Amino acid sequence: MQNPFNKTILFILTVLPFVTFAQIVPVDEETGNIMYREVVEEEGDKQDFFNRAVSWINEYYSNPVDVTKTRDPETGEIKGLHRLRLMNTLEDGTETPAGIVQYEFLLEFKEGRYRYTLTDFVLRQASKIPAEKWLDKEDPLYDVRYEDYLKQIDDFAMEWVTSLKEGMKPEVKSSDDNW
């Protein structure tokens, strides 16, 4: 009589190599690039969204004019380029700089909705290294710290998206009747 435990182990060993584990960051199926993109339904038109986005950018970034490369109210697009600092966490909990990752963002506006895209995450060094390289655990140069770097990118992107969505909400107009 076969042991059911052995069957389970055999099944796991047979199936496990074919299981794809969830990525830390979203990857576009067509390009293979890390990409955060969403269409957000919200009250407003193209001009409202454009104005809200400019206000949000001016609050979110310390140097908003340098960050935005395109601000076009006619097409309803804002394009930007910025950087985020990655950190290494040592065994004792101390953090040290790990590098600077550059990313691009695109904001697009239409009646009743807007779309954001965060993409082109690149480690800035003497030569640019796409962050997607950190997804390949089979690469002989793979470093276990890459998973933490991807997590830092994801944490940054999620905070960026949350802040954008809050900044894109219409202003609540208070009534002056309650004075």
C-alpha cells in the first residue's frame, strides 16, 4: 500500500517546477516591462483633470517644472520623468543607498475618467539597467537583493497611485449657508 504522503510529495515535485509564482511588480504582457496602469472613473472633464493633476504634481514633487516634460491641455496629457532612491537593508537593520531608479509617468484625461501609466524603471549607472532584469532569477548575476529592490519600486508606485487618486478627486464645495 502506498503512503498518501509520498503521493503528495511526488505531486508537488512534479507540478512545482511549472508553477509561476506571483510577481512583486506588474509586468506588461506585450512588452515584458514593469508597468502600473489604470483607468480611473472620476467626476470631471479633461480640463478639470488637467488642472487637478497640475496641482497634485506641484504638491507631490519638490521640483515639478523639472519633473514634467510635457503639459498639454489640448491633448489632455502630462508626461514626466523622475527618480527614486533604492536602499539596501543590512542584517542589523541599517539602510545604505543601493542606487537611483529613473521612471516615467503619463497622465491622460478624458470626460469622466483619467488614466495613469508608470513605466520605464531604469537603474541609473554608467549604463542604464532596466529593472526588468531583476525579475530573471535564472540570470547568473542574479542577486537576492533584487527582490527587495522590486518591492521598493512597488511600494513607491502604490504610494504614488494613492496620492494621485486623492489629488484627482473633485474639491468638495462647502455651502456658505451654514454660517
